[in-house]
Amino acid sequence: MAKLKFEYIWLDGSVPTQGLRSKTKVLDDEKFGGEPTAEKLPDWSFDGSSTNQASGGASDCILRPVAVYPDADRRNAYLVMCEVMSADGTPHPTNARATIDDDDNDFWFGFEQEYTLWENGAPIGFFGNSGAYPRPQGPYYCGVGSRNAIGRHIVEEHFDICLDAGLNMEGINAEVMIGQWEYQIFAKGGKDAGDQIWVSRYLLERTCEKYGIEVNWEPKPVNGDWNGSGMHVNFSNTLLRTAGSQDIYNEICEKFGASQDVIDAHIAVYGADNNKRLTGAHETQAIDKFSYGISDRGASIRIPIATVESGWKGWLEDRRPASNADPYKVASRVIKTVKS
């Protein structure tokens, strides 16, 4: 009989941006009769008064496992993504996963998660060994070499751990600002996509602990002529994957800008302080405008050239979500608008 470690991971009640929390439960392997699954794992509880999710007089919140992944960075261990439930068994108000209306997984999502490795109040390597201000943007995007690709050892370690966990990471690259990186995750279903992004964020934070490096998820880490950090969301459903019609694509894009209320509803869940990033510069559309276009990286929604070349069968990319946005909330809002 072996002892297995299960790291229960959840989102707290911090505002305006929820944070990650976790704690470890030890269980005997004989309880599972094979590989552990979310359905086989027990619910657990935590002190919600310490995470901004309950009052001290009624502090119990419930952790309900929804996804389990191997934890390659610990012995005999698993990562367990959890939903937070209230004591009466209903979804907690902070549980955005429960708002996703996609039980048949018809919607597919590809998130492009940008982030900045952060040290001593600046991007890692920002001032270099000399302490001088870095060269302007240009050489860092998909760059190579010790002056350009700063922090690659952390990025590669995180990449391998995520792949070993079974997360469907499709790639990594250095981004436009020094110390800024990106990875991409694809999944069928908004809930699965959100689970994988949150677990990948958890693993990045934990990997950086080893090196005394922080992860900066802010959408505009450095003021001035530096790119911000986003989490572009690529999405499709059966209609988009089979449309074969530019008119259908235009109609769906128009739904996203149908009214100021719809635009505001998206921006409301696309990340705190996103106004600092969505300025109309640095490959963004201004936060108070809405636009879409073919291969247009300055638009709110980009229609990929691959979609056009495939006879208008493919996907769309909403470029507005910030790096600190909750993928559950983003997926929920995208699905609601497309279904409209």
C-alpha cells in the first residue's frame, strides 16, 4: 500500500483578481482501484474566512475535485483542480467555472497565456549585469541568446512539468518585452480549458519558487514603450468549424460589438487594469472601441488567415483578454455571446 499526495487547488475570493490556493491531502492508493480520478476523490473543506470566501462564524467552504493530473515534480503525487462550493452544496459566488454553459464541449478553446518573469521590481534581466536600461523592443520576440531570451531555464522546466502532467500545451515562445514569455493551451470545452490554464499557472508559480522569481500576471507590467501581457482566446464551435461562409463569420463578430452593454460585459471579465494594455498601441485595439478584421492584430477580434484559406471554416481570436483574466469567465462570456 502506497501513500499518495493530492494537491487540492482552488481559486480564492481576492478582488479584483482571484488568486490560487492549495493544500495537500494524503490518501492510500488502495482506495482507487487504479488511476485516481476526480470522481473517486473525496470532497474536502477549507477555512473560507482566510480566503475572502466566508465569514468567521460560518467559515467552511467545500472543495469539489473536477480534474486530476500527475504531478511530475513530486513523488507519488497528483494535482487536483477543484471547484469551490458553499456549505449547502451550491456553487460558491466565486466559482466562475459553474457558469460555463457548454456541457457538450462543442466549444473549443485555445488560450495564449502571456506572463512576465519578475525579479527585484522589474522583468528578469531588465537591467542586465551593467544596470543599464535595456535595449528597446525588437530582439526579444522569439529571440535566442543570453541577451534576449532571459529566464529560459525556468520556462523550459515549466514546459516539461506541464507536458508530464498531461496538460495540452501546444507551444512556448519568448514574447515582445524582455523577460516576457508565452505558452499556449488547447482544450475541447470551456471547463477543461480553464482547468488546464489554472493548473499551468499554479505549476509556473511553484516552479518559480525554486529560483526566488515571481510571476507577474499584470496586463501592463512596465509603463512606456513596452508591450503588455494578454491571454488571447481562440475559439470555435461546430458552426465556426463548418460555416464555409464569410457572412456567418461577420455576423458572429458583429455579435461581440452589438451594443455597448455587450462590449462592457466582455471587458468586465477580461482582466483588471486592462485599460493600461488596451490603448490602441502595441498590437491592441483601444478598450473603448470594437473592431474585427482578417489577420488584423490591432483589432479586438482577429479572423485568422488560416480560417479564410480553409474556406471560412476555422476559428476566431478575441485579442482583448488580459494575462490576469480568469479563463473560466472568459470562456463563459464568449460562449454566451456566440450562442446569442
